[in-house]
Amino acid sequence: MKRKPKRMRGSWTPEAKLELVKLVEDDRLRERTVGRGGTNADGSVNWLSLAKRYGFLTPATVQKCYEDIKKKEDDGEDDEQVERRRDNRRLVRSDHKRSPPRRMN
């Protein structure tokens, strides 16, 4: 019986991010690395194949990482700024969840 790959946890390494960008943007490299299943019939990226490569359960996780990388490049942010922004979002969300319900008078 085939073992499922371990699910990747935590943040992406810089090497994994670099490889992801190369795989998404270079069709030939994607085919050599992931196989023909890495590209859909219409020529678009098969995010499910990339998710399997990185050990994620859903392709949305990998696609979101790629979009964040590209957005960060467009905005000129560095990794530290992005992490600070994410941490702030997490704090706001966790504070929102813990607030007591409002009373209606």
C-alpha cells in the first residue's frame, strides 16, 4: 500500500518558494519534475499535482502561496513584512473570536 506524503506544515522555506515559482512559470521544468500531469490539457498549471509534490491536501494551499509570492514581488515587500502582516491578521481574528456576545436591550 502506498504511503501518503507527509503534509507540509508551517511556513514555506525560501528554497521551496523558489522552486514553486519556477515550476509554475516553466512548462518544461514542470513536465520534467512533476510529469505530464503537472499541466492541464488547456496548458494551465495543475495545482493538484503541485500540491501532491509538496505534501498538501488541497491545491488551494499551493496556489495561494504562489499568488502571495507574486503579489509580494509586485508590492516590493520582503518576507519579514509579509509575516508581520499575517501575524497581525491572526491576532485580529483571534481577538474577534474571543469577544463576548453583545446583549440586545
